[in-house]
Amino acid sequence: MQTAKQLSVKLVNKPGRLADMLAALAKGKVSFRALTVMDSGDRGTVRFVPNDHQTAAKVLDDFNIRYEATEVLLADVPSQPGAFRKICEKLAAEHLNIDYAYCSFGPGGKGKAGVVAVIKVNDLAKAQRVLGQNGLPSKRRTLVRRSVAARSPKSK
């Protein structure tokens, strides 16, 4: 079970704000493994998993865009009905709470198309153990890190 750094940005919900941020990231050659945008009134929340979180963070810092970094699970979801449900059931059976989740379509194992679920849980290390020992793909492994508090570009 792989983990990755997710960056979350709250943007004023006005035309062009998201496009401007994405243009800045594209200029910095940042690509995404997953991305979701959610409306919450006058602000929207953009959550994304960049291929290179350090470069993405530098671009956001350079454009004075505040963000929060959080470690999330990346789980390969088999291409079969109920596969994501099974992941959720395994986590629930171990009293793990899913704070939120979203999926990204992209290259799966060995060049096959696949679905990757981005999952924020209340106990990352335990979730890795539960999903890794229950027959889900666990080919990719990384060190587990705790969430990083919100930071401003100037607080280095």
C-alpha cells in the first residue's frame, strides 16, 4: 500500500482562480496523480496528489498560495464491481474512519489502465497494515509520515 503527499488549497470561488493556479503548476511542470475540486460556498477546496510534491509546494510558495500537506493512501482498485466497497468494508471492520476519498483513473500495474483511490484515514499506519494483509495490491511501499500543519509560504 503506497502513501503519497496530497496538497490542499482553498481558493476564492471566482472564475479563473482554479485556472490560474493550474497554469502556475503547469508552468512548473507539475503533473497530477489525482485531483478533485469541491465547492464550499465562497471558497472551493482543491485537493491533488502531484507526482512531485516538493516542486508543487515550491510553485505554490512562489505564487503565494497557501496550502496544507497531508499524507494519504493510494490504493489500486481492481476493475470489478464492488472493489472500492470492499476496501471501505475492510477499513470499517478495523474501526478506521475514512475522512474522505476520491479516485483517479490512470495507468495501473504493468501499463494497464487502472483506478487509484486516494483515501484520507484517521490512522494511516493501521490502514496500510489492514489493506496490505487483506490481499489488496501492496507492491508499492513508502515510509509513513504524519500530516503536516497548514503553512504559509513565508514560514520556512
